Amino acid sequence: MEIAPLYQIKVKCICCEQEFQTSRVRPSFKKSKGTDTDFCVHYKEINPEYYVVRVCPYCGFSSTENFSDRMTPKQKEEYYDRFGKNWSAREFGGDRDWATAMQTFKLALLSAQVKNERSRIIAGLLHHIAWLYREKGDREQENRFLEHALDAYVRVFEGEEDNMNNARLMYLMGELNRRLKRYGEAIRWFGRVINDKKIMDAAMIRACREQWVVTREDMLADKMELPDEMKEKPKG
């Protein structure tokens, strides 16, 4: 008997409190073929990222397992006023293609913003939307959402969260700036990780050194003049 790649789980909507079914991808079908420098994973067959968002068919509130599991009465009221009252019952529990996955992530983003979720959650949703556009080859929309994700990651770094790996976060801000051709900012974030003696994350220090060099090559390819501190490879 052939095993299906998807299986169903039951979840409870944190907004309307109704139970519904949503699909997940079995671990044996999650086959990676590579990872981009901003942690976007590419898959050989089925993309499990398509099934990350759980969409309530009754009220439309959409979340991931990283959302906090409570909503205040005021947040529920605001959700219904802005979106829920116009929701027509739809089912997202089965197979999803690229367009459906994009729809679910944008619904989750709207829901997170109304719920006033943590900046880390909103940044992750924005980044995932950028990855979906990258999969489609839409560079303009990818960059638009990378910019929004970068702004949200900066808010995380500025103190709204204290439970995130700072070296990884600084690396990510450097890499998103590099992808957006903001080379000066990219170098600043990579340099902070390389030069901060309190950072012990060897993998992120190495990644920042590598991307520092890539940024330098990007600048030379774009025929930009290198500042003095970039004329040699970083020390440390």
C-alpha cells in the first residue's frame, strides 16, 4: 500500500474556537535539495512549507504553530470587524499548490498583525512570503517582502524579543541587506558578528566571514568602490 505524503491533524481555532482538520507533510517526504544563504530550503518533491499555515474554514483566522495560543476579546472583535465578517467558508485542508500556499501565508500575516503577534513571528511570515516569490522567480515581489522582513527583524533585534539567537539574527540582517544590495549595512552586520568576542556561535561567525567576502565580490561586480576596510579580508 502506497503511503500518501500528506496526513491530517486536528487543530482548534484560537479565534472562533472551532475544531478543524489541516494537512501536514510526512517527514519521509521532506527531501531537501539545497538551502539558500538566508535559510530558504528548496525541496525535491513536495514543499512542506506549503502546509505550515492552518486556515480556519469557519472564520478564516490563520496561524502557524508558533503563534501564541490566546486572543483577547478585543483582538477577536477587531479580527471579525476587519476580516472575519467578510469571510466565506473555504476549505484549505487538502492539497495546496503555490498559489494556495501564498494565499494562506498572506492570511496568516493579516491575522498576526490583527492579533499583534511578536515581531519574530511577523518577520518569519514576511520572509516565507519572499521565499515563495523566489520559488516563482518574481524578483521584484521577493525583494519587496525581503525589505518588510528585514524591517521586522530589526524590530526584533531592537529589543522586542530576547529569546532569539542574536548571532543568527545579525547574520540574517546582514544577508538580507546584501540581497537587497545595501552593501554597507550588510558589511556592518557581518562585521559585528565577526568582531564581537562575546559571540561564541562558530557556525554563524564562519557564515558571516563567508558572506562578508561574497558582499565584497558583489560590490566589485557592481563596479562599486570598496571602502578601505574592505580592501583586505576580515580579521578575527
